[in-house]
Amino acid sequence: MEFWKLVKLMATLSALALESLMLNSIVPIIPQLLEHPLYWNEIYESGLTPLNSTKENQDVRHKLNKNTTDTIVPSTPQKCPPPPLGIEPTKSAPKDTTKLKLTLLFLSNSLVAAFFASPLSGVAADKFGYDIVLIFCLCMLLIESLIFAFFKHYIAYVIARLLAGISGASIFIAPAAVSRIFLKDDDMRTKMIGVSIILIGFSNLGPVYMGPMYDAFGQTFPFLLLTAAILLTLSALLVSLIVLKCKNIDDDNATTTCIQEQNNNQEEQQATSLSFMQLLSDPLILIPVLLCVTGLVKCAQQPVISLWLVENFNTGTVQRGIIWLPVFGVHVIGAGVGFLLSQRNTFFLMFIGLAVNAFLIIIMPFSPTFLIVTIIYAFINFHESLFRFFRFNHMAYMSAHVYPTALGRVYALTKIGKDATYLLGGSLAPVIYVDIGYRNLNVIIAAVLLTASPLALVGSILRRQKHIVGPVQTSDEARPLFAETTGNR
């Protein structure tokens, strides 16, 4: 592969990794980001200074959360300053504030992504090319990281999460662009999907990176490092695109603006005629989209797991970050196992995995030690990595062999399904956690997973029958999915 094409490919994959890294980077520092809304009333009434990340003050926070009557005074007590931002201390319980702040912080991301960014990005990618959309996503990601670096206000955090919903479109734009490069090479495309899944797994490294860095350097420096990496990736992508444009190199049939200008009118009309509803009328498109609910475990845990660990194990910021390190390891392993099993009936494997995850999520709250929690959470995310690989690989095959002119829309549907799951989990999990507890939250998650498992069986049956007829194709034009001539994938 030519050097500048390789630079463009690496920049595209780097954009995917950075977006994934930013997505979960705030998870271990949620108690710090929401310091005043969560704990200000207890701190003010006790006469203590606002708590920082030191071990002593984390012990103070833990006892305050347990509503003990013990008199707790730090080693160097100081007069409590006025409440920030003009907030007056009240006698109301902080639980209502916890629900509101957590829900809004995670809802803002998924709401924008599901109903605005992902659908428009899919259409724009098919019409204008993936490169333009990816550059726009990187710009939004850059602004998001700068806001987290320099602003210490809850409203700024919400705005940053809104921008994250827009930049998150690169999570499906980047794999779609890479898949387009290797459109007809099934084996190479499957390998690149595996690489993309591993890079998406960088979302699990976000807490691992942010926890120790926040403890050592505070909030600004870690996000400035991410900003520098984003600028470098954006620069590499822009330079490679300019050089390739000047040389007029055909970028492996990628659907860039230059390539689209060379497509015939009939192909453009066919791509335009494919709406999201037409694609969803195909059961082998609809079922993987609905099975995005398998990600409910992870998206429901993100807003609340840090608070639960603080309350039950008195964990510090570093520990709340380190719990994600084995999660990343098993995510990489899951991507590799998914590649090895890609020729199997993956829908049936998803059915089994859903049942196992339902069992693990139920027993997780009963874990006696932090280590056991880490192991169980890692196993849960191993199955999630498998599920994600199976969905992406299936959709890549569909877009390559059945809907080649609507690749962006096909991938966008997968992202919309994921965003809808995050919208559901991110908005309801804090409410359920505060009102009825962590154990009941996990029981509800397990019930949803078991309810979704029959969908995987239906997909398994359809796959066995090789039933695939696109909604805008005649039976003569339709290509059978998983045919022997394509390697029985």
C-alpha cells in the first residue's frame, strides 16, 4: 500500500481509538466532576472543606455517604467556603440531585447521537464521502477535550458530552471507511473489522488512563494530552487527503467525494433511494440492530459503577480506573475469538452469551471483594466484545454484498441501535440505582438480556436458511448471504 494511503488508514483508525478513549475517560472521576451537586449539602453542614482525591478525605466521603453520626474532622480542618456558583446549602437530600445530574450528563450524549448525529452522518457519508464526515467528527472531539481541560463547571461538562454525541459518529464512520477500502475482500475486511473492534475497546482504557493521571496531575493535563493526540491525528488525515487529492490517486474505491463524482447516475439514484426504513425491512438488518441491546450491561454500569464502588469498597480514583484494565484485555481477546468464530453461526453464539451475561450481572452485586468484581466485570465485557464483532462483521458483509451503495446507512443503523441502548441505560440506570439500589438495577438488566435472547435464535434460523432478499432488489438480483462461494462466512 502506498505511503500516503497507509497514513490515511492509520489516521482513520487513530480517530476511532481516540474517540473510544474519550468516551469513557470520565467514568472514574464522576464523583469529582459532580463534587458539589452530589455531596455539597453534607460537606457544608458538617463544616468540612470540599473533599479532594486524597485517601483521608475519601474515607470522610465514604462515612458521610453512609449517613453516620460520627464526628469526622480532617487533619487540617478549615472553614468551609461559600457554596460554589451561588448555590445555597439546603436540607434536601442529595439523591435527587445525583439522579438529575448523572442522568443529564449521560443522556445528553446518547440523545444527540441517536436522533441527530448518527442518522445524518450515515446519509452524509454516502453522499459526500467518509473523509469529510470523519474530519468534522475529529473537530468536535477536539473541542470536547478542550472543554474538559479548561472548564470546571457542570454545564460545560454537559456541553462537552453533547459534542461527544456528534463526534461519536466516527465510531461507525471509521470502520465503514476501512470496510469500503476492502469492500470485496471478505477475509481482509473481516480482519480489519477485528482491528476496529480492538480500537473501539480503547473505551475501556479511558478510565485506566484517566484514574491515575487525574490523581497525579489533576483534570487539565490528561485532557491536554488527548487534545495533542487529536490534533496530530487530524493533521495527518488532512495532509494525506491533500496529497492524495493532488496526485489524483484512486483510494481503493473508497467513497470519497472524488470517487463519487466518477460513479454513474444509476448507482447514485440507487443509493439515494435506500432509506433507513427500507433497510430495516430486511430481517437480517433489523435483528442485529435490535441486538445492540446486548450493550445495555456496559452502558447502564458506566454512570453508576464508580459510585457503587465508592459506597461498597471505598475505592479511590486509581482503583475505579484500574478495574477497566482487565476489561480491555478481554476485549482484545474477544475480538480475536470473534474472528476465529466468524465462520460459525454467530447468532446462536450470541444467544448463549446473552444467557451467561444475565447470570453474571445478577451475581455481581454479591461479590465480597473488589477483585471478584473486577473478574466478573471482565467476563461480562468479553461477551460484549464478541457480540460487537459479530454485529459489525455481519453488517459489513451485508453492506458489501447486498447494499454496497448504502454502506454508510447500514453502519449508521448499527450506531443508532447502540445509541438508543445508551440512551435507555444512561438515563434510567441512575434513577433505578438511587431509588431501588444496585442489585435491583442488575436484575432488570438481566431480564432485558434474557428477553432479547430469542431475537438471536431468530437470526440463527434465518442465517441457516440463507434468507436474504433486499427490499429494493428483485429475487434475481439478490445475493444469498453466507454462500459457499464467499467462504461460508
